[in-house]
Amino acid sequence: MGRRTLVALARPDGRYDCRLAHWGVDADPITQSRPLGNDWTAAAVLATIDATYDQLVVLDESVRTYAVCWLDPTLSDLDDIVLARTADPDAFRTWWVDRKDEACRALDSEGTDPANARRALLASLRDRVSSMHCPDDASFLRRDR
């Protein structure tokens, strides 16, 4: 299964050159991806991300990986996401898929309110990750956090 990854290479002028990888990235995000566009603003980088992406990799002085976490338990709003910073993307993805499956099952079999399921997913994330970012705040892209 594909793992769409947006790779954002920070430029000295505060803008980004972006690349796309359909099968994810590991040791070398640049050679594992293809050019997508140059001279993007931080806001443009984040505007590109929705639930069809698996992760965002930011390359500046370091390599930072953010998992794209789809919060909508009804599976209808592709823009209902948060970005969760993780040092171990594979372990995190396994954990997140389990949480998301639980939320969807609760919605289907127990009649859980979608808003409550979403809140529970968000709370689980807050307890698990070092940092979490909403897609309307690009400030975390501008420096290593």
C-alpha cells in the first residue's frame, strides 16, 4: 500500500521546495521522492496536506517527520487532520491505525457520537506525541521544534 509523503525542503529565504513520495521515505527523503514544486510558502505546504497523505517530512538543519492523523471518524472530511511529530513513524502509524479503527467501530456498533469519538482521538494523540499541530498554523515549519 502506498504511503504518500510530502517532503518540504526549507530554503534560506523561508520558503520551501516540495517533493512527493508515493511509497514513503526513510533514510534519504530526497532520492526517494520526485519534485513537486519550488518556492512554496509555509502556508502553501500545509494547504497541500489532507487525509490522503500519510506523512510530512521537513528538511532543514534536521529531518523532522510528522504523521498526518485523520481525526474524522465518519471518514468524510479529508481536511480534518492534525500533524503529529514522531521519531518512529512506523510504530506510530500502527498505534494510530488501531486508535482510528477503535473509533470507527465505536461509531458503527455502539452508536458513539462522532464529535465524542473525535475528541477521544485527539486526547489519545495529545498523550502520545511530543508535539501536535493543526493545519492552519504553519509556524512549526519555520524552525526546529
